[in-house]
Amino acid sequence: MAQVQERSDLAVVIGLEVHVQLETETKIFCGCSTEPAAEPNTRTCPVCLGLPGALPVLNEGAVEAAVKVGKAIDADIPETTEFHRKNYYYPDLPKNFQITQYDSPICQDGELECTVEGERRTIGIERAHLEEDPGSLAHQGGSIDTAEYTLVDYNRAGTPLMEIVTEPDFRGAAEVRAFLAKLEEVLEYLGVFDPERDGSLRIDANLSVVDADEIGADGEIDEAVLEGANRTEVKNISSHKGAEKALAYEAQRQKNAVERGREVEQETRHWDESRGITVSMRSKEEEKDYRYFREADIPPLQVSDWKEEIEIPELPDARRERFQSEYGLSEEAADKLTSTKQVADFYESVAEAFDPDLAATWVADELLGELNYRDMAITDIEERFDEVERLIELVDDEEITVKNARETVLRSMLDDGDDPDTIVDREGLGKTSGDEVQAAVEEAIEENPDAVEDYHSGEDGAINFLVGQVMQKTGGSADPGDVNGLLREALEE
């Protein structure tokens, strides 16, 4: 066995290839629907099955989505862009080639900022190009390397993808996870991506370990060093968390190999999520292995003018800054309220009708907190936004207490589906009158002389006990702050 020699002078270099499923009604080169189908191989036609004589027709919506992505990542969109054939055999590729873009992608030289451990990082994006998705494989009786047999479903074949290729700017798995979260946030704001769709985001990662002194103080690394370092491509990663786990594992595997004096093999590896390991699939292909040549059935595209014509919405960072300046929100509140476009849109509609701070409290803290607890998204209740606004109105008009609104009404709305007025009437949660509260205060003082004596002895905590007694007498319908004030006034008389 080789002697293990621990080294602290090894650094990790990672670049990503992120495959994003674009939200279009039909596939990229044919009219088949992109909606999920219950039965395998039912969303297919001669074009996406690659049958002889079938010709592709480009989906304009996919091109428009690509231009939006290019604008969002501040990429160059060239005068002319072309499609190519990438030739390789795999069971889920019915034509034995993939229509993609090679040396003239639709987006080039972009960048995206993300926050990593409190620090802003700019990740270079080498290119982003359009291509078609292969089909999908269903491994029966095990994973890719242990299955008894594998089934092929071509429903996904031809779904429009955008492959976003980063520079090798990542120096650890946590950075990758932060970038993916930011990228997904931007894509969702653009309206070109649905994170809830199965398989909508898939990640391949190229990872190498190099001597730490080869990396400059600014994080840059010489291309010759990268060329000389054997790297592995880790495929089939489907989530932010999975990317962090897979790359942390692979980085440690490579470091262990180097420390044992072994050479890291240049290969393609599969991330087996169930076992938490990467496993070897095949030797790593080189560019020449794919024998790229231009797709003669699709004419060159001229889309640079679209960059000015196609508008994109306000993106997360800009909206976050505006929320702080326009509504006076804290950075934490602005972060929560811009977590998705749907949340941000709803907050702004509430802030038009109510005080922005009240709106922020109810949307960012109360509503999102209860939704997260139930593993729900705000899109699950978008048909009931008017009911949430009615609840906030009841609180703002002081018709119910904040406590009852939060702990009873909102929770019952989400659990039982009732509207706020129905719940208030059923539970008798309308605020009690001033006379009723005053009477309850006097009763609490009279019935609890020990607590009164403790209060006069300087034990201010005794007031909390008395507040609880009053709230109990009023069935929780009194405002705790008002009760506290009335008690102190009465006790000082």
C-alpha cells in the first residue's frame, strides 16, 4: 500500500456546465408538447425520434428565452449564431447526434455575481448555448452501474435546453452551491425556467486538484496549469445540495489519490446520490471525439437586434436594493421578500395598500414562515392572495389581535382552507370592547393579590402573569400591549 502523505498545499479548481430546461410549450425543433406525460414515449414524433427525412424547425420561443438569459448575465450576443451536430452514441440519443451549438454560441463572455460566505464573487460565464435534450434512462433494480436492465423514455428528447458553461472560477463545493442558487433565482425572475419541474436543472462539473501556489492571490490560474492537470467530469447532479455533496466528495477523492502518490485519471464519473459517492463511467471524451460539423438543416440565426427589442424584468439584486431604498426595509427583510419573483410581486401589491413595514412583517415573517413550515411555496396559495390581504386588513383595523391573526387565523387558513372572516366568526376572535377588557383587568388584580404584591416589590415579571390572566378571561381577543398598559395604570393607582 502506498504511504499516505497529507498535503495542505492542494487546491480545488471547478468549472460547471449547467443544463437548464427552458419553459416553452413545445420542443425546440418540433411541435411535441413539453408537458410531462403519464406514459413513456407518448410525446414523440418523427423529428424528435430522428427518423429518416424528418427536418427540424427552430422554436422561436427558445431563442427569445436564450436572449433574455444573455441580457441577464451581461453576455455578448453575436451578429450570427449557428447550430452544429455533436456526434456520439448513447441509448437516450435517438439520432446518434445532438443538435447543439459549437464555436458560435448565442451568448458569450458573460458573468454573474453571487454571495459566498458574505463576500461578493463574480463568476465568469464562458458561453451559454441552445441545444436539445436527449431522452431519459430508467435504471431498473439498481443504479447506473448495478441495474439489472435499463429502459429508455424519449418523451424528453428534443426539450429545449440552455447549457451555461462557467469559467473554472470555483475553489470549493460551497461556492458552487451559492452560484447555483443565484443562477436559479435569476432564471426564475426571467420567466424562462420552472424549478418545480422534474429534471429542469442538471449539472455537470469538471474538477481538478492543483498545487495551491499555482493559484494567484486574485484566484486566477494559468491555463497551462489547468491543461496539465487531469480532471474528472462529474455528471448527473440534479440539485444545489447534490452539487455540494458530489463535489466535496470528488475533491477529497482526488486529494487522497495525490497524497497516496497516485495519478488522477481523466475520466467521466457518475454521482450516485443514494450512496453519496462518484463512480467511474468511462474515459473522458475530448472535443475531437464529437466530430462537430454544422447543422445544414437549420440556417444561421441573426439575433443581435433582439437584445434591444426583448425586455427583461427587474432582476433580484436590483429589486433587493430598491426595496431597501424605496420601502426602508432591512437587508434581511429585502432578501426574504425578493427570494422569488412571486414573493416580491405579492409584497409590492400589499405594500400599496398597507404600511410597508406591516406588509413586510406579514409577508416575509408570518406568511413565508408558515408556508415553509408546511413545505409549501407561495405559488401554492396564489389564488388566495386576496384572503391574505383581508387578514392583514383585519389586523391593521385592529379588529383582531396580532396573536390571534398569526396563531389561529393564518394557520387555519393554510390548514383548513377557510377564509379569515369565517374563522374569526367561528372562533369568536373579534376584539373585545374597552369596557370588557377593563373589567377583566380589575378582576385579574382582585383575584391575584400575590402577583400584585410581587409587582409592587419590584418583580416586574409578575406583570406577565397578570397579562396572561386577562388574556384568558377575554378568550385571547384583547391586545396584549393594551392589557399591559391598563394593568400598569391600575396597579399604580
